[in-house]
Amino acid sequence: MKIYLRCIPCFARQAVEAAEMATDDPALREKIVREALKVASTTPFDKTPPHIGMEIHRIIRRIVGNTDPYKELKEKYNKRALALYPYMKEIVEKSKNRLDTGVRIAIAGNIIDFGISATEDKIHLNKIIEETLKSPFAVYNFNQFEKDIKAADNILYIADNAGEIVFDRVLIEEIPDYRKKVTLVVRGHPVINDATMEDAEQCGLTKLVRVINNGSDAPGTILETCSEEFRHELKIADLIIAKGQGNYETLSEIDKNIYFLLKAKCNVLANDLNVNVGDIILKKNYN
């Protein structure tokens, strides 16, 4: 998905919110926002939104001298999600279709995203899980997803955010032979609250499946910024599960067997997918 004109105000908002998160110094906040606006105003529209997000957060880390401004927040949501893990497992175990319920729970976790629209005080995880379990899908390619899951020998699961990866764990554990078949991918370097190897370790994923990082600091999967190891894994995967908006924005135009699991959080993305804001989506990539 390429940058739309209406993405620009969102980048400005993200820059302000991230600057406020990263530092209390008004002068540094102003410098961050001014430099971020320059990037937003000069990046070609044939790029994807995470290209701008990557540059904005590089600016923030450089100016404040902090390589991971969201570290404490990520740890907080890892702990909150882990506390809910037994509750989520119980829901799956009592459900009529465990894989469908696992998908819904994984999507419920996609609300933990401080790069799009959520703020910390708005996130009530129990309520979000309950709502997502009842919500109709706007796009629901589940039947083919179930067939492809059973047929695949090499599944690449591209994670999105810290905390959210505990919800992903619930889905991964419903994939047959997941310990042999699934490789989880996290970001190579901290960016916003996206999951890194440290988060995967905190949430028990490294003991569950093979975990690699993609070598990149983009809030999505920009292939030219990713490691050779990750690009090889992408090439040989039978099936790819990509979580969240940033991964949809960067991978929706590549020719691979990808399923996107996400919640539509902004009008631009909703329009691109022909859904409404707030809708939940399980979409197969038919490129």
C-alpha cells in the first residue's frame, strides 16, 4: 500500500505523540517535529507509510539519544498480556472452532499499537477480547486459511507489536505441529512498540518456536531494509501470516501466499481494504 495524501496529517500526529513520549524537553520535542515534518513533506508517495515512520523514529532516537524510547511501555504490555494468557487459552479450549478463535484473539491483540491511534489509557484488553470474539469479519478468508495451514510445512509468522505477541502465541499454538513448522519474525531493532527479540523472550515465544529478527528498524516489513536471512526465509515459506497495519502496508503488493490479520484502525487503510474503521480482517493476498 502506497502513501496517500491523507496519511500526512497522521504522520504529523505520530511525530508529536512520539516526541512527547521520548522526551520532556520542549526544545527537543520541537526539533523532532520539525525534522519529522520535513521527511513527511519530501518522501515520494510511491513509498509505503512505514518508510516515513522509520525515518521519523530514527530522528527521535538520534535527537534524544535513546535507542528504545518505548521500552518501559513494551514491558508493561508484555506483562499485561501474559497475565491474560490463561484466560485466552481457556476461551480457545471451550470454543467450537479453536483455529477461528485463535485468529480472533490474535487480531484482538492488534489494538496494542502506539504508532496508529491507540493511547495507553484507551486500551482495555479484556473488553477488546470479548468484543473481537463477537465481531463479524469484514474480510474472512478463513476456509482457505484453514486448508493452507494444514498443507504448509514452512510457516513464517511476522509479528507486529510487543504485548500483542502473547495473543499471537495463542494462535500459533493452534497450528498443527507448530514447533516444527512455524518461524516467528520480530523487528531487528526497536521502533515504536513493535516486538523485538527481547519481547519474544519475555513472552515465552523463544521457547515455543524458532524466532528470528528481520534486521530492520522499520515499523513494517520493508524488504530492502531487511536482512538476507529474513529475505531467504520469506522466499522459502509456504505460508506467511502477517500481523497488523505496518506489515499489510509493506507486503500487500508482493506475490506470496500471505494472510493478513489486522484491525482497520484508520480511514486510509479502511478505504484501501474497502472496509470500515474498526473492522476485523483475515485476508488472503491474491496478487
